[in-house]
Amino acid sequence: MPMTREKILQLSHQVMSAIDALDEVEIFEERNVIRQEVVKILTDLHLEEEKIDLAVRQRITSQKRTIPEGGDEWDILYKKYHYDELRKLGISFPTRS
């Protein structure tokens, strides 16, 4: 799901509010400078996620046969390939027991 610029800005304000609520954190920079850095980080993450989504979709469409989007098989492959792409970036998740 694409994240709009407005949603990113809204999240940056929520992050700043959460930081302000922490007694353990002392802020030495202007709030807006920190918020703008949060916007940059969220924007970069969103762009990376779009790249991953494109790579996953290309892997699915490169299968020998057509796998219709929205079906169970497509969903399973999407999750598997998405996990593989995240692992390539060094992001891993704990295994379930």
C-alpha cells in the first residue's frame, strides 16, 4: 500500500510527540530538525519497500506459468519472496516454535 506524503508527515508528528512524552530523552536539537530527519528516514524506508515490492512481483511474474494475483498461491509466493528480499538486506525475523 503506497504511503502518501501526508501520511509520512502525520507519522513524523506522532513520532515527535512520542519522543516528547519520554522523560528519559533530552532533546538538544530543534524539534523541526528532528521531525524533518524522521520524514527523511520514513521516505527512504518507503522507497526501499517499493523496490522490494517490485522485485517480488517480478519474481512471481517470471514463473513458468501465470499465477493470478490475489490467489492463495500468489499470496504465499509474495510472502516468501518478500521475506527473501528482506533477508538479503540483513533483516531477519525470529523463527516460530
